[in-house]
Amino acid sequence: MRRALLLCALAALLVGCGAAVEVHERDLVVATPAPDAEPSAQRPAPRPAGLAIAVVTHGQAASGFWAIVKNGIDAAARAADVTAVYRSPDIYSVTRMRQLIDQAVATRPDGLVVSIPSPALGGAIRRAVRAGIPVISINSGSDVFRRLGVLAHVGQPEGRAGEAAGRRLAAMGVRHALCINHEVGNAGTDARCRAFARAIRGAGGTSRLVAVDVRDPRVGRRQLRAALADRGVDGLLTLSSDGAQAALDALRTRDPANRIAFGTFDLSPEILHALKAGRIAFAIDQQAYLQGYVPILLLSQFARYGLLPARGRVIATGPHFVTRGTADQALRLSQLGIR
């Protein structure tokens, strides 16, 4: 008995109270045993008891941004003593997202976290709501979540963020800008570019949208170099850390004197080092960690006690601007998987 107790204590230290599981395209679920379950050679470890929360996003947990979201999900699952199962398509696909949402609903989770990059997901999300599953949206969807029956949205109001980026570049003297959209058709990135263009026009300038494929870095760099062949361009906004990296590569040959003012959404260690070096003017941090952490906590409290402090509201995680002066702090936190 004493040996069993020692084994239980060790399992609790290693596993933590909750569990987070990532599901790839084949939806293989790897369940972590509950921390107080005694190991047994005669039977497989049981799935953790208690609440289960499904997460379906349009971004892969292997990407830089969504890896931080996943870190927040994992930490919240441990803190709230729940099982969180993360699903995402291998590549951006609204059709595949609908299927993954339906598959998640079929497991009858105690809550569902979902990003809403397209109104075409409305049917799948409404089916979840009609099934009695509490839903909270993250990242994309701040403008549509209420009419889908979603309880709250955790993320960055994209129009507000795009406009703030445009005002900041305009204040730096930018009058002929490019908005580099790596995911045309995503409601969130499209909204950023529209609001950015309004802010640049309001300062008497122009903005042009450029679609770039960042899944293949060589293709992305080629597309950016073609866009930057216009010598009138004096400002650039990218909408992701991958897009920013492609822009940095293209600007090394196109703009060695650093004449083009450059801002971006999202962070990575490479982006933060470029900020410190003065190659990027600012990065907009939408605090991806909180987009993963907060909805898990909210849904766990709602499932257990019916408590929800922000029904019908956007819990804004951005825009938060990181500049040369604040890059060091963000770098330290990036090493911990938080920024």
C-alpha cells in the first residue's frame, strides 16, 4: 500500500491534475491517466475522469503562433483539472474544420472552444449549441460569435488592431503601404487589411493588399520581392510571424538601408530579435497564450458551477504593441513558451 501511494504521488507530479491532448488529422486521442489512478499491468490506463473540453481551430499546433495557444490550453487544463482535446486541419481548410467540429460534438464534451475564420462554420457551431454544448470562440470571430449562440469570444478585435497598425505606420510617414495577407478569405486577416487601409487613406495615403503563400518560404519570398519592386512603397504590414519572416528575407535585398517602415502581427524569437535590431518598427501581440488559457478556465467554471463572467462579450487580448524598448521582456517570455 505504501509503495502504491508513492507511485500515485509521483504520477501526480509528472502528469499534473488535468490533461491536454492534441489530435491531428486522423483524430488519434492519447489520453493521460488521471493523477490518482494506480498503475496496472493487467489493464490499460483509464481516460482521466472529470470534465472534457474540445478545441477546434484553423491553426496547427505545430505553427509558432498556435503552439503558444496550445501551451495556454495545456496549462489551463492542468490548473482546472480537465481534459482538453485539440483538433486542427493539417492545412487551412474550412471544410475540414466543419468536419472536426462535428466530430468533437459527437464526443459530447462539456465545452467547446473554436476559432471562427469564416462564416461558413456557422452551421457546425450552431449544431454544437443546439446539442447543449457551451461554446466559446477564440482568435477569429469577434464580429460573428454572438449570432451563432457562442457564449463569449477571447481574442483581438481585428478591425481595431488593423486600424491601430495603420495609424502607427502613418504617424511614421508611410503613405504607400502594402498589407501582406497570408490567409486571404480568413475573416480575421481580411478585417485587419481593410481597417489598415482605412487608416492609411485617412492620412492621405494608399494601401494595397498582397496575397502571399507562406507555406512555401521560397514562393512567399518571390511574391514579396515582386510586390516590393514598386519603388513607391514606403510601408509594409504583415499579418503573422511567418509572413514577417518572409518579408525580412525579401527586404534584405530590396531595402538594405531600412527605408521601408515595417510592422507585423504576432511574435517569434526571430521577430523579436529583428525588433531589437531596428529592422521591424513594431509587432502586435494578440497574446496567444491567453487565447488558449482563458476559454478553458471559463468553460470549466461554467460546466461546474454555471458561472460565466463575460457572457456575450469580447475578452480582448490585443492589440498589444511590442517595440524595440520592450522586446527583451517578450524574448524572455518566448523562451518559456508564453509570448
